[in-house]
Amino acid sequence: MSCEPVNVTRHLPKTRGGWLKASLFAVVLLVAGYQAGNPHSYFSEAVTRLRETNSGPRADLTNLRSIDQLKGAFNQDAGHPRLILLLSPT
């Protein structure tokens, strides 16, 4: 079994632009690693919110036919946030 020396120089950039790209890539990796480990970062907040999308209460759309039906549904959920949307096809 022979041990041949590893040629590391073939993996290094040859031009100034290549070094710039490699440096930029290294900075992006460092920032991404820091953001992934920071519990108060935008990235962590986005991941947390994506996990919570299916855990909330369901909001069903109701087709109302009268004002009394609207009043009853509105008063039934007193103390909770409510949203009334008036949609018209015209």
C-alpha cells in the first residue's frame, strides 16, 4: 500500500475572480451557520412559523343568507378576534 501525496493546489482558485467567489461563498456559509444557530434570527423565526401553520384553529367560510344569521355567528364568538368579509362578484 503506497501513500501518495495529495495535491491540494488543484482545488484552489486560480484567478482573482475565483478567490472572490470562494471568499463570498465562505462568508455566506458563515452567516448562514450563525443565523441557523441564533434563536432570535429571521431564519429561526421563519422556521418556527412554518411549523405552526397547521397547529392553529380552523376558520371556515360561511355563506350567510340573512342579517340575523350574521348577528348570531358574530355574538357566538364574543371575546375572540373576528373577521367579516363582504365579497361581491361585481
